[in-house]
Amino acid sequence: MYKNLILKAPKMPKKLAHHCAAIVGDHIYVHGGFELPDIPNYDTFVLNLHSRQWKTISSRPNCGQPLKNYTTTCAIWKGVNLVVPTFDTKTMKCCTAILNLKSEKWTKLKEDKRNYIVGGQILK
């Protein structure tokens, strides 16, 4: 839909590094990463490409402390979910949180030694 998009947008609500981003429809979703220098960010920010306004979505469920300088990964699943896998350094388990983009509510998959996301499918 947006090819070679150059957009003058307002500054993000937080200065982040190592975050992930995804475009769904007319919105850019930015999640995770670290506020500089090394404070984990659990919020999700949404930029409406029409109004050019940022909105903050509630923090994801507690999935433990991510690794320092760990780049957050995320994927869009079934077009309406932002999937964020995290590795908890305290429990040594994976924790996957899913944000429904329509309801803006998070759910958390059961913690396991592994949860994988492959081609939009959650594999356990």
C-alpha cells in the first residue's frame, strides 16, 4: 500500500533502540526495545499515518526481564495480532505475548522452554 513512504511524523513518545515495528493498514506499530541507555520498554506505540498522531497502547503482560541490548522481534499474525516473543533471563523460559490490534488487549501464551514463530504460525 505504501511504497517508498517518506513521512514527516511527530517524535515518538520515547527514544528507543532495539525495538520492532510493523505496518498494518494505515498504522505503524512500534514495540519493545530499550529507552536509552538501557531501560526496557514494555509499551506499544501506534502511529496513525493519516492523522500523524501517536497513541500509546497499554504495556504487554509481564514476560520477565529481556536481555540487555536484545533486539525485540515481532510479527503480524493473521493480520490482526502483533506477536512478541521474549526470553526471560530469570526463569530461562520463553514468554510470548499477543496484542489483538482491534481490541488493543494483550494475552500471554503459557511459558515454555520454547515458543517459535515461523511464517506467521505459532509453534509449540
